[in-house]
Amino acid sequence: MNRFRFHAYTDIRFGEGQLEALPELLAPYGKKILLVYGGSSIQKNGLYEQVLKLLSGFSLYELSGVEPNPKITSVREGVKLCKEHDIDAVLAVGGGSVIDAAKVIAGGAAYEGDPWDLVTNPEKIGNVLPIVTVLTLAATGSEMNKNAVISNRETNEKLGTSSHDFIPKASICDPSYLYTLPSVQTAAGTADIMSHLFEQYFQKENRAFISDRFAEGLLKACIKYCPIALEEPANYEARANLMWASTQALNGLTACGKGGAWTCHPIEHELSAYYDITHGVGLAIVTPRWFRYILNDDTVGKFCEYARNVWSITEPDAYRCANMAIDATEEFFLECGIPMTLTELGIDDSKFEIMAKKAVRFGGLSEAYVPLTEKDVVNILRMCL
């Protein structure tokens, strides 16, 4: 079990009606707040008006229109607002894309250069404005972690950055805000949660017994509750469990004692960088193909562990057991309504080589659970067609 740092200091306010705590959570940081959000969904469901009413005693400045796969152009706009108005704290109301943008905005407020520098070189991250979030999508875990992923369409790059100061000071997690999500966002969000768990579960360090049992429990929750949420969008139990699974899957808990490069995320980031696809959909497509590609004598035991503890598969033959678990994973994504080929998304193999080169370079895939070369990544992408 490897050494680790686990410092979970985010004040989580979980449950229906917790938005009332928003003034209390922001008050310690000042009165000038940058409100960051995406499209019109928070206006349609009334959340926007509730936030404005609760924060009537604050000076609010707004950055709207943050995109899925948030762009550095939006971050630059937010940084400009922070500097112009001497912002005290950043409030992100939305899903992972909005929160990720808010994090880099908060870091860029005290940085004199281009905020893209903070993405390409996290060592340049200095002072970060306090960040508070109101979560509206269960997927990325950004509400309780140090990570942010930003896209640059000028360079066709989608890169992750991180700082412990990016961890939100507080996050309001009200499962009822998920009721009106389109079904594809519920399904893709669940795939994203599961991918976070897979990336940490399938690692070279295999002695972190407690972390792996946590991960298996969270995977089982996703498998149980995603179909219920799709069938009954206003089922509070299903939404609450998916939302909490999202938070726990990437707040460091299931990574304790583990370590190593991830695989599917760097590959999917290249797909998103060039084609701007939904992140969770890309992960759902890549994951089963990656599983099949890396199944060998060294990994089959871990796949059998996954099969037994998550899918309750009792098949005694190791390879058959492993393949049954991989098939079950792919079938689950299909049953949730996720497109399972790149062809369905209009993606061909014309950019596979350049995407593979970037994935290996930026993702450190030579240090992954099963090290991958550019040729390996191209092979996996071809399997996704």
C-alpha cells in the first residue's frame, strides 16, 4: 500500500433544501462574488432565481455560457471579471464543466499571465480565490477534488491540471437538482463516475484492500441506481446515491494507497479535444475495449476480482469469468442508452495517430496499469469504431 495524502476539507451540505446555507457558506470570504454557470437550465428550473434571492446582500457578477468540455476562452473571460471587480470568491452553479472552469478562473485571478499557463504547468498556480459550488450533475466529483480539465480549441488540446487550493471550500449537493436532467446526461454522468473508479481500481498497486472495497461498493451503487434514475427521474433515493457516488469516487478516498497513470481518460480527452463529444459517452465507449485489450495472465486475476465482487459472477474459469464481467460492463452502458461506437458519433480513424501520440505524451501511458504505446492506443481506438 503506497503512501498517500488524504485531506478532505470541503464542507459538504448534502440533501434537499441545503441551498439555504449558501449565504452562510460565502460570508467568510467577502461580498464580491463571481457567479459562474453554463446554459439556461438553472434559469428554467428556478435555481438561478433562488441563488439571486439568497445572495441579495452580496455583489454578484456573472459569467454564463460555460460549455461542456469547458473552454479556455470562458476561463479568460472569468479571470478578466475577477480582476476588474476585485472578486472575493467564485461560486460555481452547475456540473463538472462549470466547476472546473471556476477553479482555473479562481487560480487565474491572481496570475499575471495567460490562465492557459495554469493548465499546461500546474506549478504556476499560486493564490487561488475561495471556491464554493452548487452541484447540478452527478459525474466528475469536481465538487470535492483538486482537479480541473480545460479545452483549448486553438490547439486541439484538452488537459487536466490540479492544485490542493482548487478543492472547493464548500459544496451544496441537493439530489433534487438532478430530476430534470436529460437521460443521456444521467447515463453519461454515471459512466464518468464508473470510469473514475475503474482508473483507480485497476492499478499496479494491488494491496489497498480498503480502497478497492470502497470502489466496488460505489460501482454497485451506480449499477443499481442509474437504471432507476433513468426510469424514474424524480426518484430521490436513486439521485441521492448517484450524487454521493460521484463525490466519493474522486475525492481521493478510493485512490488512497494506490497510484499510477490513468488510461481511458487521456484517450478520451483526445476524442473530446478534436470532436467535442460528451466526456462520459467517450469513456463508456473506450472502457470495455481497453479492458479487452489489456486482459492477460497478469491482469486476469484483477478482472475476476471485479467480476465476483461487483457483478456476482461465480464462473470458475478465470478468462471466462473476466470476459463475462467485461461483457456485463458493456451491456450495462448499452442498456443505459449510451452510443457504444465512435462511428455512431461520426468519428473515423483519420486522427487516431495524432490523438494516440498526444494521449501517450500528456497521459503518461507508459506508466499506466498496463503500459501503452502509441500503436496500442491506435489499436484500442480502432476497436471502438
